[in-house]
Amino acid sequence: MKSLLGELKEVKEEESEKDGEKKDKKKKKRKEDAESKQPDAKKKKQDEGDIELGNIKTGKFSPFMESFFKDVEQVRQAIEFLSLKTKLVVQLSEKAEKAIGQEPEKQCSDELQVIMKESNHRCKVTKEILSRMKKGTDKLLSEKKVKQSEIRIRRNLHQTYTQKFVQVVREYQQSQQQYKIKMKEKVARQVRLAKPEATYEEIDQTLRSGDTNAVYRAAILQDSADPVSEAYLNVADKYQDVLKLEQSILQLHEMFVDLALLVE
């Protein structure tokens, strides 16, 4: 992933290219005059560049840009964090699918809950940071407290990191979706050990409502009542993960709607 300095350099290079195109259109005499003043012009350009880049290496930022760069860094770290957690969810879904027995399955469920709690909170905080960055830039623009070059840098970085954040959140959401699908399929296989003819719709409705009799009535009346009851409890626990994943996926979807308003 690119560093903050790298992103800023790209913005600066784009500005330099535009300036270069304009200079190429000037007359030869003006170019010669500009070359004769090159030392002073070069120094001035360097000074302006230090201002635009906030002088990242030395930490000499303008007051308004310093806090902005801190926000950008927080967003960058959040993107890395969510990228890592997305990979962990994918790995955990494969582990949970193959897990046999209550203890291994409970371990997977506990790990999933921790990941979702941390990641969803980080998503919420990062969305608030991005919103604050946009509002701050709009305010500075209306009050005309900063140079246009700084406004361009703020807008470009904000848009770049908002898009990157949206992408990593979408990947995180997709990993949860895949986990949910695998758990529903596993639950269906286990339910059908007690009632082979059970449909996906029947299984889903039963486990959401908590009505054990809807699927297990016939089996519970048999001599194998205790094993079947235990199987139901195991399935019900796994389905709680499915329900929590659905809630998380819905929350992330609502976040996409809010983030869309931040991208110009």
C-alpha cells in the first residue's frame, strides 16, 4: 500500500504536469527569460512545493494541513487493518466449515465475534473521520483560509482514501457473506440428518423463530430424542452466527450509502 508521502507526491506531480503543458505553449522568448531567472524560480517553486506537501519529512505543516494529514494516516491504517481482518474472516470460514464437534465450532464462533466487533467499530470510526475531513475542507474553502493548492490536495487525498476505504469495506462485507453461506449450508446438512426432507426455507424459518418442533417433532418422538435435541442445540448456536453476520452485512450496506455522499 502506498505511503501518505507517495500519495502526496502523485498529487504534486499531476499539478506539475499541468503547469508544464502551459509552459510549453509559451513563446520562445519568454522561455529564455524564464531560464535566465531559473535559480530564483527554482527556489520559489521548491518553497511552494514544501507548503503544498506540508513538508512531510520534517513535519513542518501548516496548521490546517497538519490535522488533515493525521486524519489521512488514521484512514490509511484503518484500511490496512480491515484488509487483514478480511483475510482472517476468509480463513476462519474455511476452518468453521470443516470443524467437527462443539468445542472447535465454538472457538470459531468466538473468534468471529471478536473480529466483527473490532472491525465494525473501526469502520464506524473511519467513516466519521472521512466525514470530518470533507466538512473541514468545505469550511476552509468557504472561509478562504487556505490556498487553492492545499484545497486540491485535501480533496484529492480525501477522494482517493474514501474510494480505497469503500473497496476494502466491500471486500470485508463479501467475506462475511461467504461465511454466512457456508454456515447455512452446514446447518442444513446437519438438520437433514434428523429430517432429510427439510427445505432451506423450512430450516431458516424454524431457526429464526426458535420453533424446534417444526423440523424435529417427528424425530424427537423417537428413541433418539436426546441425540436429536443435542444436535438441534448445536445447529441453533451456529445459526446465531448466521444472524449476527446478516446484521453486520446490513450495517455495512447502510455505511456504503453514507460513504457514497462523501465521494464527489
